[in-house]
Amino acid sequence: MKLPVIKQLINFAAEKDADYLQETIETLESVTEVETLKDEELDVIGELLSNLYGAMEVQSEIEKGATQKDALNGFMKRVLGSIDK
């Protein structure tokens, strides 16, 4: 996951609509079912999906009243905490 990408996606969702993120997730998940994709291509799609899911989670926290900074920090702490386990 890349924080600058997640920030960009959050800004995009705020500017346009968060539904675009969900639709993109659904589209990319569908693409992963193509049997001829190479491992490298799946890795790229997986990274994009991780960033999109992260942005959706942060966006949800912002909608609940958190500042963008607090929502991003909380999300990254959870991610880093899950990696340490």
C-alpha cells in the first residue's frame, strides 16, 4: 500500500463520488479471473486493489467524522500492526 496513492483516491472520491472506487474494485476483481494473466500482472492488480480498499476504509472513517489525517494515521497503524503479527 502506498499512502500517496490512497490520499489521491480519497481526494478523487471526495471530488467525484466514492461509488467510482467501488466500481473500480469490482472491475479489477473481475479482471483477475482472466486465466492468461501473468503473476506480475496479478501483483499489480493486487496492489491497486489494496490501495482502493484502503481508500474506501479511510473514506468511511472520514464520513464518520474523523479528519483525513487522523483517518489515514489510524489506518496505517492498523496495517502496520497486522504486519507485525
